[in-house]
Amino acid sequence: MSNATPQLITALDVPTRKEAEALVERMDDRGVFFKIGYQLIYGGDGLGLARELKRAGKKIFMDVKLLDIPNTVEKGVAGLAELGADFVTIHAEPHCMAAAKRAVEGTDTKLLGVTVMTSLDDEDLKASGYAYGVSDLVARRAKQATELGIDGVICSAQEIEMVRNLSGGKLMAVTPGIRPKGSAADDQKRIFTPYQAIEAGAAHLVVGRPVCKADDPFAAAGAINDEIHAANDAVTHIRPADPEDAATLSEIDHDATKRFDNMGGAYAAANLTGLSAEIYAENLRKNELFWLIEHRDLPVGFVRARPVDDLLYIAEICVARAHQGKGLGRRLLAHMRQYARENDFKGLAGLTWKHVPFNGPYYLHNGFHECSLSDAGPELRAIATSEDEQKLNAIGERMIFGELF
């Protein structure tokens, strides 16, 4: 099974589209998020490559670091948003950020403000005429980015905690200058290992040469992904939910459900929303099984389950959008498998949309298989043919998934 995570952003720092495509192919399924910068955009058909990667289901980070008059920035960002860029960089200058914010309204494109390049230190800034050192300038730009509603900033892992504190946790930190143990520092002056950066609170890591120049990019990406998963596991834990968590469960559900709005078609038209705190409180009183997963002591996901036939039925699994891609769903499923085995259930089962990428394909990727209605027990069959389930099936095809021990 692939250990890929979108928290690893591989920088395609090569001169030609052909070389970039070869690198993506060599990484196979261990690379799902790619950065395209100046070298490819200006000299290697980077825009064409971006379109190809999007068609292949990859995520793209257009590292353009725009800095210009507001009208030019707004039009440039709008074009990249139309391309389908997941991330776009702009310099964290107030006028640039405000213009870019206007350009991405109503799109899924996230904006990242460049605070201070990780190749620069205090002496470099002084030589450039800045009155601030690195730390002070990052702090100033992080505050401005927060006020303008920018999604995140590019910063060194050394500034992550400061950025989180200054923004009240609103800004995600995307961190370059990452070097696995044993890698050369090259021209980066403020570097962390993947584990250290995730442990410090980075949302995504930008890694170039340690993957691009590796003899085996597939193995190199796999090793970095392993470090990311290990660091995430170290800062997360799972606990039972109680009635006092009802409002938190509802907030996570409402946030996660917004992903359907971006799918278009019947899913967006259905105007799906999360369950209310009152419903969760009632379900908890009925002794449904709830487990919350916390990331740095912040509740960011949960699973809801109950016994059905001889199985543990997954009624719902949710992870807040800002924390998806960190393996938290995988952790929740592992917890359920362990609980089911310890309590003599014969396996796990659930119902979900068959063709929604983060539903049916997700469960199949994580070891489940599709089950037929005829193979279901009486209680599971009753759920699958219920009126509520038929309403959901009218939006998109539903499937039963399961795993027997």
C-alpha cells in the first residue's frame, strides 16, 4: 500500500517538462503534490505540465511569488486559479495579498504568502536594506496575512510556532528548506528534517533536491512520507467522545461536508450539511461509539460506530479539511479494527458513495472491499434499503464496504 501523503510537496526543480514527467513517473504513487516554479514555467512548459498533472488527479503548487501592482497580481492569480492550481504563492506584501484574495474568491485555490526566503538570514536582509531581522519580518507579514484572510505562509520550520501564535492557528505553515538526515544543506540556511518540521507544526513540506537528485526518487519520497506519518502519529491521540464534545463533533462534520460543495453536480445541488450538536448529543446518550482524534490537543476528526449484525458498523468518519492528508482517517480506522477485534466483532462494514474519491475509493484503498446486498446480514440490509439511504442514493450511487477478520 502506498504511503503517499499530500503533506509532501515535491519541487519539480528541473529544466524541462520531459525531465519533470520522468521524475513524477519514477516517484509513482508516492508523489501526489508537486510544485512548479520559475524554471519550468518560463523554460519548460510548466503550465502545460500543470494541466497534465491535474488531469492525472495530482495536486499542483504554482510557485510564482507574484509581486506587482494590484491589477496585475489579481489577473495573474485568477488565471492560475482557472488552471486549477491548489496553491499559489504571492509575496506577503499587503497590496499583493489583497489583490490575490479577490482573485480566488469562489475557487478552491489557496494563497500562500512568502514571508522571508529560507535562503536568507539576518545579514542578507540587512544587506538588502531591511530594518527588520528574519524573525521580526516574518512576524510582521504573518500578522498582515492573517488580517487579510490569506490561507497560509511560506516560512522556515523555525518560525512555525511564532506564525501559529500570531495568527491564532489560522495560517497554515508551508515549509521549504527540508533536508532528511544525511542530505546536503545546499544553499538553505534554515533547515529541519521532515520529522522535525511536522513535529513543529508544518502543514506541508516542500522538498526538492533530496528527491529530484536522488538515485531512487521512489525510495526517497517513501522515506520522507514515513517520517511525516511518524511525526503526525507522535502529535495525535485518540480518545472516547462524551456529551460535552457534541458541539465539536458538529463543527468538524459541518467543515468536512463542505468538500461536497466543490464537487458540483448533484452533490453540490443537494446542499449537504453536517449534523447538529443536538443530534450528536442524542446519539451519545444512546451509547453509540464515538472516538475523537486530536492533533496537538485540538479535536480535528472523529469516527462514529455501532454494532450491526456481528460487525462494527462505521456510521460516519470525518476529518476537518485543514487536517486531511495527515493520515488521521487511517489512524481512526486502525483504532476501530483494534477495538473490533478486542470485542469479538467479525469485521467492519459501512455504507458510502461509491464514486466520491474520499468515500468509496478511500475505503477500498485502505483494505476494505465492496460487498453485495445479498451478502449483508439482516440489520445491514435494512440500513442499506432504508428511506434515508435511498435519498442518498438518489444523489450518487451508494455501496456497502466491509472487511472480515
